[in-house]
Amino acid sequence: MTAAAEVLATDLAGIALRNPVLLAAGTCGTLDEMSDVLDLSRIGGVVSKSITPLPREGNPTWRILPARAGMLNAIGLANPGIDAFESHYLPRAEKMPCAVICSVAGFGIEDYVQVAAVLDEWNGRGVAAIELNISCPNVKTGTEFGMSPALTGEVVRAVRPVVKGAALFIKLSPVAPELPVIARAAIEAGVDALTISNTIPAMAIDVHTRTPRLANVTGGLSGPALHPVAVRLVHEVYRKIARDAGVPIIGAGGVMRWEDAAEFVLAGATAVQIGAALFADPRAPLAVVRGLEKWARVQGCASIRELVGAVKID
Ligand SMILES: Cc1cc2nc3c(=O)[nH]c(=O)nc-3n(C[C@H](O)[C@H](O)[C@H](O)COP(=O)(O)O)c2cc1C
């Protein structure tokens, strides 16, 4: 029988992963804080909080709310800024027992270039990949780049030359018009992987006070409600562009149980990210790993890679 390690081991844009289960940006602390409650040597990797050039306090509270089928957040990219991230967090990256992917956010192209250049210097010292967040709905202009193929291409073309060692991922929005067209622009500009997707812009109202429940008025919806939307997007982008381009997809959105992760794999994802589920159960990724392993075996596969994009459609 194939060993567990072999069944789930995979390759994500040249990065060897123990298994395809990653923690999603912004849902697991700034970098390695989840190690207090979750054995990181049992998952594939962690995506850091999105880092900007300067520190950010983020939006005022309330900035997290439960929703009936998930949660709303309007954190507003609270993060320590690249200088503090580099001095206080990155020195620990190399010792983390899983792949480390660092997320970058910005308000202009130069922000992405500046932060990505610093992070790339840590490639070989723990940072395996850089994920460009061009799809944050919780700050002004946070989704601007992700809504336009031209701007998506522009930001990737600007960042690509400074990312010399790390793999370059880009995180797309579930509400971008024609996501395959945006994905194509990102691929043509040189990304190594696509993360699909970020949250859906959403809103909740307190009917008694007649006021928005989030201080930011709107926020991003994640969790189970997002899942089928993201599965459809992964499927579409995989079939229309990513499969032939040989560019892997990371599915994100409502992975609560292993079946959700398996759906992403069948739709065309090489790996998955888990976010909202961590708020309910920080050890949820371990159950997802166990379930995927069993599933791959029951499907008769020596490697989960055989199941990527393997949904049967006549
Ligand atoms: C509290 C919170 C903070 C988030 N912060 C970020 C962030 O900094 N950067 C980013 O790219 N995505 C961020 N996201 C989006 C998640 O990484 C993920 O794409 C999204 O929540 C969908 O996955 P899920 O349904 O498993 O949560 C955040 C999500 C939540 C719930």
C-alpha cells in the first residue's frame, strides 16, 4: 500500500507540499501563530496575513460577524507592515515545518513591488512563494486590480522581475467579471499559480438600530456560502485556461470538511486553502487531511494528483 505521505504529497508550482492543505491568508494570524493549536508539520503550508509597505490598524470594529452560512469580515488589512514583518516574523519562517507563502497587498503597483522584493530575499530562508492579493473587498481600491485584465497584467508584470526565487501566486476575486480572462492576463504576465478565491463583497444590517452591523458598512463573505461559487470558478478557470497553460490552481472558499476540499480538487485545484473553518475549529485542517487521504485511496489513486480536474462531465 502507498504510504500516506506519498498519496497526498504534491507539487505546487515547483514547491513540494506534504499535502495540499494550506491555511488561508488573514485567518491564521500574521504568520505562525496557529502553531499554538495546530501541528503545522501535518499540513501543507501557511499563507501569511497580507502585508503592506506600512503598518495598518485596519478598520474600526465591528469587523467580524457570523453569517448564516459563513462569516463576514471587514478587517481592512490590519498588518504590521513589511519592516516589522521582516524583523519580527520572517526570521521564524525557516523553522516552520510546512511551506510558507507570504501574501502581499497594496494600494498602488509600487506597494506590491516594494513588499514582494523584500519577501523574495527570504526565498531560501523559508519563504517559498508570494501571493499577490488583488481582491480584498474591505479597503478602498482593494479589488481594483483584480477587476480588470489590464490592471491584473500590469501589476504582475511589475512584480515579476523582483520575484526571482520565490514562486509567484495571485489571488483572484469571485466577483470579477469573466474570471478566466483575468486569469489569462495573470498567466500571460508570468504568475506561477492562481488562488481562487477571495471573499464576496457583502453586508449585514441591524434592523433594530437600522445601522450596518460592520463599522465599514460592507465586508467580505466567506465560509460555506462561498464554496459552490468558488468551485464553479475553479472549474471554469481550469478548463478554459489553467489546465492547458500548466498553471496550478489553489481553491479557497468554504472548505469546512474534506469533501469540500475534494470537490475543489475534482474541479481542478492542486491545493486548497482553509480560512473561515479555523474560527470554528482550528484543527479542522487535520480532519481535512485525513479525509482526503482516505478518499484518494478509495478512489484507487496512488496520488491525489490523479484526481485534479477529474470531475466526470460527459
Ligand atoms: C478574518 C479574515 C481575514 C482575511 N484576511 C485576508 C487577507 O489579509 N488577505 C487575503 O488575501 N485574504 C484574506 N481573507 C480571505 C481568506 O484568505 C479566504 O480567501 C476567504 O476567507 C475564503 O476562504 P474561507 O471560506 O475558507 O474563509 C480573510 C478572511 C477572513 C475571514
